[in-house]
Amino acid sequence: MFRDLPWRYVVAYLVTLTVCWSGFAGADTIERTERHTVSVRILTRGLVRPWSLAFLPDGRMLVSERQGRLRYVASDGTLDPTPISGLPGPVTERRQGGLHDVVLHPDFARNRLVYLAYAGRGEGGYGTELARGRLDGHRLTDVKVLFRALPKSFGGRHFGGRVVFDGNGHVFLTLGDRGNRPSAQDLGDHAGSVIRLTEDGGVPRDNPFRSVAGARPEIYTLGNRNIQGAAIHPRTGELWTHEHGPQGGDEVNIIRAGVNYGWPVITYGRNYGIGTRIGEGTHKEGMAQPLYQWTPSIAPSGMAFYDGDKFPGWRGNLLVGALRFRLLARLELDGERVVREERMLEGTIGRIRDVRVGPDGYVYLLSDETNGVIVRLEPAG
């Protein structure tokens, strides 16, 4: 079709086509859900495997990319081309591991402290670490490593990596079992647990295993396979989490001191491929049952309680991203019971890695893709 046209017309046509296609690709889509009609707006493109999102007081966002980059994103979605330097590490990107959660200190407006979870290398392999630094323009200063999961190992799976403050001077870090199932029941191994520290990285005096011989004192719970979603309940102040199960048995739990959540002794999941039972079944005395579980697995990642004003029909609900089915699950709660699940946005934006409720009341999602996006959910119309 271009053979007899002057080259300048061909170029003009292709440029026009590109612009039109870009505009089409960036246009909002409308999704109807049970409670709201939602506008799905892509704010930012071009992120590489984004993992976590944090909102700065000036309206900008911080976004972590798994390969080890921390980026600024303006309130209008513009991606700053200059990454933030001075990160701890080196951050090691190894299969599921890399730069994970980015979370602001509760008093960030005064102290400018940013907390990062990441996979770090050391003697014996790799492991999840927690560090903090002071944000100064495009650099972190006064960087300090607060915690290193030990022992390290060479596997590339199950790093956990969510960070949550409880508002009482403590910070939680979730850890996976690193693909070594027995470690989740071993108090001498950090893997497969939830870690509880003071904001400076110390061990709280009331940690449940602090006085147990041979136990790692930072451990707050055990029997956790791989927690990649965690959030504080806005009314009770308790930590809620979800974790990946194997071929089914993804769980929602409330994290309480000293509780054994069962992995790998009990689980609703099955061995990959062959489908055989794992451990001793689904129940055992002294081990907690999940509040809710998904079989087949949705591969949950990212989680937030909705307490904003833009979607009143979702208020008090739990929003969970899913990697496998590429959806956003909305869980209606009655106290500590999940009474209904709605699956939304299935296949709309890809693998959902993070879920956050912004200060503006909108819901923000990250897609786990090599050309990842930030999506903002708004009420349609």
C-alpha cells in the first residue's frame, strides 16, 4: 500500500497510527462489579517487574522493581527516569527474589525513613533482609541493615518480603520457607515465619520465642509457607496475611504471637503435578486453621483493607491481588469470617503483584510484568 507514496507521507501515516494506538491502549476501561462500576485507568507504563508501591506526602509514589531499582512516580503517573541510589545490598535478583516491599516509616514526614525488604547475598547463599535509609532527593542516606534471615540458602523460591508497621513501635517482616519445607517448623531457622522487630531492628521483649533455647528470637509465628500479602486491620489493629499454598491451599490468616500455622504438617494444598497429600492432612491439634483458603490456588500477592470513601460498597472489605488468575478478589468480612468473595478485573491488567489504597481513596494496582503498569481504580462517571 505504500509503494507509490512519497516517504514523508508514509512516515506521517505511521506516526499517526502509533499515536492513535497509544491513545487507545492508554484509554480507561470500564468494569462492572457487584457493588460499583469501575474505571480502570493506567497511570504508568514501562516498569520492570514492579513489586511494591508507597505514597509520599507530596503526592508522588515510590515504586520498587524486582531487579533492584527504586523509582519515583509523579501523582499524574509520570515515571522519573532517574532511579534512587544508595540502596542496601547489593540486592540480588534470583528467580522470585529481588527488591520487594518499600514502606514508609509512620513518621516519615518528620524523619524521611524508608524501609526496604530485599533478597541479599551472603555466606551460604541468599536470604530476605530488611534495611532502612533516609530519603534525600534521589538518594538514600544513613542506610542500615536491620535484619538478615538466617541461615541463607541457594534456592530461588519463597522469599516472602512484605513489611508492615503495627503503630505500636514494631515492624513485621514476612518470610517464605525458601523451598525447604521443614524449615517452617524449625525455630532455629528464620525461614517460614513472620518476624517482629522494633523499628530500630531490635528484638521486642515480648516476642514469644525470645526465651526458648535454640530459637531465633525475632520469630513471631511459624509454619508459614510464603506470605506475600499483609495488612493491619483498620479497626482491630491486628495483622492479617495471606500466603501461597502448593497447588491449592492459599490461606488468609490473622497473625498472632507464637501461633503455628501448620506448614508443611497440615495444608489444603497438594504436591505439584502428582497431586498427592502433603504432611498429615488438613487439621492437627495445636496448629491454626486458615480463616479462608483458595483451592485451586489463585497465587495471591498484595493485600489491602479498603477504608476509603470512593467505593462505599467495598468499605471494610479485604482486597487481594492474584498472579495466577490475573484478578482482584474482594472478600466481604463478618468479624473474622469471610462470608463472600467476588472476583473482579479478571484478565484486565495481568498478574496483580501489589494492592494499595491511596490517600485519595482510590485503589492502586501493580502488574507483575516486564512492561509493568500502575493502575488506578476510580468510580466510573
